[in-house]
Amino acid sequence: MAVMIHSKYGYEPPEWVQADARLDKWCKNRKRRAKQHGAFSLDKNKEVRNETTSVCKNQWY
């Protein structure tokens, strides 16, 4: 039987532990890069809308 290693996901074979470490590192780096470039910013593209101007802005009357 293969040696099982205790990781944060439970007991796994060494190959799975290495794969999990690579994936965790990749995800952490991806989130960090996205945060740097503002990919997940919810306030980035919001427009401030005023009720009176947004209703009549492009109407011809």
C-alpha cells in the first residue's frame, strides 16, 4: 500500500499532495494578479445615476 500523507484535504498519496500544492499556488497567484488588475472590482464600472437625468437624458420632448 502507498504511503499516505496528511494534508489539509485529508490523507492522500504523495502525488495528490503535490498536485494540490501546485493548484493552490496557481489559484492564489491568479487571485492576486486579478486583484492587482481590478478584474474582480465591483465598483470599477459603476456609473453614478441621477433619477432626473437618467429618465430624460436621450428623449426628444
